[in-house]
Amino acid sequence: MTGPTPATRTTARICPNCDGFATAAISSGGRDDRGHLHTLTVDCPACHGTGTAPARRDREGARA
């Protein structure tokens, strides 16, 4: 027999701003002497590079 169902969900959900792709490598367009691209690594400002957002708490009586 299983225990009672928790009232709130504690699982993380995917960040709505970056859709889980939290870090991007952006090319600056230039190349060095060996031919390698210069890239910048940028994190999502909303989730700070984690790809997840805190779980939403459903309000009692709210519409789905």
C-alpha cells in the first residue's frame, strides 16, 4: 500500500525562457592564427545556466 500523495510537487520544470538549453556558445566571427573560432559561452539570465525553473505551486481552486 502506498502512502498519501503530497499536496505540492517538488520536481523542477524546464525553464520557459531557454527551453532547457541553458548555455549557448556564440561565435564572435573572428578566427585565430590556427583557424579556431572565437566563441563566448553565455548562460540563460533567467535560470543562471541550470536549465530548470522552480516548480510552480498550484493554487487551490484555480482553473487548469
